[in-house]
Amino acid sequence: MKFFRIFSALLTLILAAGLSSAAPARPRVIVSTDIGGTDFDDFQSLVHLLVYADAIDLEGMIASPWGPARNRRHHLLDLVDLYARDYPNLRTHSPHYPTPAHLRGISKQGGLDSADLRGFGARTEGSDWIISCAKSADARPLWLLIWGGIDDLAQAVHDDPSIKSKLRVYFIGGPNKKWSATAYDYLAREHRDLWIIESNSTYRGWFMGGDQSGDLGNEAFVSAHVKGRGALGDYFVTIAPKIKMGDTPSLAYVFGAMPEDPSKDSWGGHFIRAWERPRHTFDQAPMAGDRVEVYSIVDLVYRPSGATPADPKATLIVEKQEFTGFQASDGAWHFLFSPKDARTFSYQIASNHPGLNGQTGAFTSVRPDPARAKTPSRRYPHWWIDDPDSRWREGNEQGAKTVSRWRAEFLRDFAARLERCRTPAPRSSLR
């Protein structure tokens, strides 16, 4: 009898272990989004996030900076209100959908503007929340999906570098990088041990290329599978009548079979180890013949002559977009920029400093030689970037085909998820 009790207890433990291994823990996720900025895709990606929220442990939604100072947390709360209308139906499909109250509690305001030349500044509600979640007793890594500026991450690791070992970062770079060039520059300079996927162009495969036949076209999918799918689906349509969702590959990535190994295939793409992070400093105004690597950091340095005004200000203007210049302690002015395309960029400087105002220049951005992929940097052991192999290029976008190849699969899955918003699960499947 005693043997039977011991055997029974052991069998229970074995079965429990087996069940545990068959049902892996949901990934912990924080999303940092420049919602309400210059693009509509964050709103679409948040709709996607919310209908998949039962498949993750969503621990934070942070409204991040993209340029001009503005409080945008209210956009997150507006999305939660829409989710609350669909929640009764969603809940019938899975008990793991978070309550609207939980989502409101984890919606935080991040930085209101981009970091200064240091790459960090004052702590924010968002950066403190990243630290708090990372320092919890949970042994699982914390996935930080960055859909806008990377400033809150830079602030968090500056304030508490010990959290880096718990973080797994997927950064939608490209155009977002130019709005947070100082913060990115700080991370690449001072936190080379950070585990990060830098997706500068791979993410574009979500809306470029792949199978766009029939109802899988960017506009056709929205009319066929999004419109009329609950409050969230109808809201998606009002944002734009076509798919962009450029931030969504970051979430799709964590659902992959081996997210700890970015070289493996997933709906969010595959990546390669990064070579040295490209940075180009010009102490004199560059000309169109000067070449820089696409997505690199370009540092334009000026040491103007003449009297400095009492409150000096200077702005770099590139293609009608404005980027703040910063004066360093040695008096030099720095203007940081990151080109998102392979072509020639021209700029001018507007300033109340007579030695800066009206200065002009140009440089040409080029794609990296694919051979660079053969020499990953030892200084960046956990830094991953777009695969430059021409096999994975979608148009001119490196790595985008590592996402677009799965288009039919991830869109069909999204369509099924959206049906949950308007239709409760059959009574027999309620849990």
C-alpha cells in the first residue's frame, strides 16, 4: 500500500511534468508604440495585438515618443474601450484574454520627446515600468516590442543596466530609427551586450510581396475579413481601408518555434548576426559623393564661428522633416540622422546662430555589401539585423521576403482571430 502511494505520487509528478512540457508558457510582452504619430499602422497593429492577447502575457503598453512632445497614452485607452466591447465574445474563445481593467492598468506614458545628445534624459513612467517588469521574479525573458522611438528602452537600461539579461528586444527600426537616433546611438555605443533584433526593412514583408491574390490583397483582405468583425474590426477599417501593420511582425516573431534563435524562420522573419554598427561622422559638410550605409547613424558636426546667441537653437531639415541639433560640452554642434532609403539625401540647417543658419550638405546612402554578413561583430554578440542576401530581398527591401513568404498563413490566422470579435464560441467549447 505504501509502495502504491509512492508510485502514484511519482506518476502524478511525471504526468504533470509531461503536461507542462506540452503546454509551453506564454511569452511575456511589453509593447512600446508611437501611436498617434505620423503613421496609422500602430493602430492596426494594436488591433492585431489585442485579438492575440490570450496567447501572451501582456505586461505593458507604452506610448513612446516619435518627435514632437505630445501625450498619447489616451490613444491606448481608446483602443482598450473598443476591446471592452468585444471582450464578452473574445472571452468565450479563451479564458486567457486579459480584462479591460488589466489593460488600462498596464497602459503607460513613455517619453514625450526624443532624447538629447546623451541618448537618455529623465526617467519616465514607461521606462520605470520596463525596469519593474524586468526585475520581477518571473524566470521567463521579457519581450520588449518597440514600434516607435527606442528612447524609453535607452532610459531604462541607463537607469538599471542589470535588466539587460532579462530583455529580448525586437525593434522596428527603419524610419523609427531616425526619430530616436540619439537613443539608438547611445545603445549601440554603451550597451553592446543588449539582446536585440534590429528590423530595419524585414518588417515590410507584412504588407509587401507574398501572395496578394484574391482576398489576400492589402485592400481586399480588409473588406473581406476585417470589416464587420466587432468593434475592433470596424475601427481597423476607419484607420485605413488597407493593410499596413508594419509593427505586427514583432509580435508574430515571438510565436515562432525558436524565438531565442533569430536565425530560424518565423512569421516575423529571420535575421543574421550584426556586423559592426555603422556610424559615419562628418567634421565638414559632406557632398553627394560621400557614401554612408543605409540605416546607419550619420553624425554631422559643426563648429560655427561668430558670437553664440544667449539661447542657441538649431534644426537639421531633411526632406521637410526637422531634427533637433545639440551642442556638446566642447561647443561643437551635432546633428544625428539615419537614412531609411538607399539614395542621395540633401539637408540644410536652420538656426538662430549665424554660423549655422543656412549651412547645407548632402550624402548618398547605399546598401551594405552582402559579404558583410560573413563577419559578425564580436562586440555585438546578441545583436541581429536584416538578412542582406539577395534571395530574401522584396523589391529593394532587405530581408522582407523572410516575412512575406508566410503571408497567406499569417493573414488567414488573423482573419480567424477577428471572427472571435463578433461571434462567441459554440457553447460546447466554453471552458
